[in-house]
Amino acid sequence: MASTAWNDEPIVNLAPPTSCPSWTALAAHAESSRHVHLRERFATDAERARHLATEAAGVRFDYSRQRLGAMTLRLLAHLAEERGFAEWRAALLGGKHVNNTEDRAAWHTALRAADAPSEVREALERMRSLARRLREERRFKRIVNLGTGGSDLGPRLLADALADGTLDVRFAANVDPRDLERALAGATPAETLIVVASKTFTTQETMANAERAKRWGAREFYAISANVEAAKRFGVSEVLPMWDWVGGRYSVWSAVGFAAMCSLGVPAFDEFLAGGREIDEHFARAPIEHNIPALMALIGVWNTNFLGAPTHAVLPYSNALRLLPAYLQQLEMESNGKRVDREGRTVDYPTAPILWGAEGTVSQHSFHQLLHQGTQVVPADFIDLALEENLSANARAQADALAFGTDDPSLPPYRQYPGNRPSSMLFLGGCTPRNLGRLIALYEHKVFVQGVIWNINSYDQWGVELGKEMAKKLLYRR
């Protein structure tokens, strides 16, 4: 059996998950329970809604509408144990090199830790100082963040959800010039600050936009980069650091979040960090049967690998979270969209499902037809921030309709809803920085646990390289 160790850490199982006894038991269990309808599960267990829910760190997770029972949960917990979940969790949170292909840590939790490393504390204090000055002096009426992938999606999500209007913060990510044109529309060079977020300071899309901003006449540039020398040569006046032990899609907690800090204010950004920290503490300490991100991960494995669901929908019932599905697409699919395991073997089981979604209630008038009556079963996460009674009622109604459908044979076929379509509900009390921090950290840890189960490295992204290299060659030929 393949295994590895981190110094004095326990040996970790790197064999394929399909070799685990619990995997075989789960496959048999899925087959034997395949035709049990959620209507039957609720009818035979009056306490199901209470039993299959857990609450911690300001989040309530209700998974009673998932197609599972007590036996399913026991087998999934056994699978996590066989995969070495506890050892992997300790390695991640302890800053061990869990990113094996690049021989790096994936220590994004250190960015929000109460006992963060000194370089993290120093960088955060510099961020605070710069952001306070920009917000107080109002020398710049417009801040434009240039980045792509993790250097764009995270800060853009935060700013879109939580901006307080003190500064006009915008984002440009696409190499298409129109993206930058929109971000600069109505601005003047003298009153615009350009923030260039690129770890290497060579990212094609980002640097193309930075050069365009220069030609437009921008006079003041800040950089978020590990390549201080290149940033200084470009002419930036301030450089905030990035570290190789923080992956791009996990970097919103770092200086990459600087534009967001300017948009929502220093106290709010600190609250965002605190929310993530609360989930880290819960993830580190809670037993697996009450560990929300671990449960989210294991239920996802159940739906993907044993119920055969190829996609997963995320449906935040909040306009403020309209960008969350796009953020989670990168987080989940770039992390776990892998076909090779940690030992270099091609896997023979599904890994990350396709993640998609949109804000409710808008999504109800777009693709919920497919969710309710389509030929593919799509597990879903409904996110309810308790903002408006109408929003909460719609989220609950959609989850119930998917679960229970209709049970009236007198209806014509086109008006019948089969139901038995699984979903979970996440409840958080309001659209606050702390709750957004909690929410993002939940999904981060979910991704990690699924990577442990599937025996894949969730922290590299080699699949993005080939297309970039081919594009460079095509451009060079011209």
C-alpha cells in the first residue's frame, strides 16, 4: 500500500479509495437504497429534519433532504477514517507540504489565524495602513484591480457583496480590452489607482491590462506580487507580498484582498478574516459527524461517486452573493478537477463534479425547470442569509419541491414532479463580512476533504498550463 509521512507525522494512506472496504460497502449500500424516496425517509422518521442538521460557528447545515440515512453517514465516516482524514487535516493546518507536485504547503489558514506568522501580521498591518490612508484621503476616486483567477474572483466577490461606497473599486480580468475599458469608464488618470495582482508579475492577461492602463495615462500603481524586482521596474510605488505557500484560489485572505479591503473598510475585512478563522477552529476540533465542511465533502462524494451525479448547483438566495457560484467554480473545479492521483495513477472514478449556479430567485426563472423535471439529477446547495422573508420562503420551497415532488397520479405527466432530488441548506444570519468569511472557509475545507477521499492534490493546477503555452506560441508566430 502506498503511503507517505511528514517528518514525525503518522503515515497517510495513498492507495486508491476504491480499495477501501468502506468504498465497497458504500457501493452496495447505494444500490440497495437507490429506490428509497425522500418522501418515505421523512414519513418513517419524524425527527429526520432535526437529526440530519448541525450548527456551529454561526452556520446551520441542514442535509435532511439528501438521499442518505444513518448507515450512509456511518460508512462515509469510516471511509474518511480509512483515507487518513485526521492526519491529513493536521498536516494541512500545520503547514506541512500537502501540495506534493510543487513541494509546498497550502497554508491559507495561516492568513486568518490568531497566531499568524510574523510576515503575515506585518503584511496585514501594511494593508490596513494603506487602505485607511486611501479611504481617508480620497486622493483616488477610482481603484482598479488588475488580476485574473484567484487574484480577481475573491476580491471581486467581496467588493460586490460588501462595498460601503467610500471608494469606487472596480476589477478587470479579461485580456479583452473592453474589460479594462469598462473598469476605467468615467475615470481620470490623475484620480485612479491601479492595483496589479500577479504572483509572478508575468501573468499574460494581467500584464497586458497593466500596459494598457499605462498607455491610458495611469500614474499610480500598487502591486501584489512575489516578484518585487519586476514590480519596481514596472514603476509601482507600493508592493504587498505574496507567498508560494498560498495558492491563488485561496489567496483572498492575503494582500490579494487589498482592493476588497479598500472597498469595504478595514474593520469589515478583519471581520471577514474572523469568520474564516471560526470555521478553521470548528474544522480542526469538531468530530466528523458534526463537522460541517467534512459533512459537505462526504455528502458530495456520496452524490458524485455512488449516486452518479455529474454536476452540482450552488444557489445563494441573495443578490449580494451573485458572484459566489463563479468563485466556487474555480475553488472546486481547479482544485479537484484532476484525473491523476497523488501517486501518478490515472483514476478510474469521478472526481470533482461540474459546479454551476446563480442567485435565487432569478435562477428559478432560468434553469430550475431542469432541476425539477430534467433527466439528470443535480444535487444543490441552497444558501439562505435570512435577509428577506420572501427569499427564505422561496429557498425552502424549492428545496422541498425538489425533495418531495408531487404524489398525485391524477395530474397529467407534464405537471408531475418526481422529487427525490437531493439538496442541502446552509443558513447564516445576514450578509455580513463575518458570514462571508465563514461561507468561503466552509467550501475551502470541503474541497480539501474531498481531495483526501479521492487521493488527489487539491492545490496544483497543471491543467491550465498547456493552453497558455500554446497561446504564447501562436502569438509569437504572428
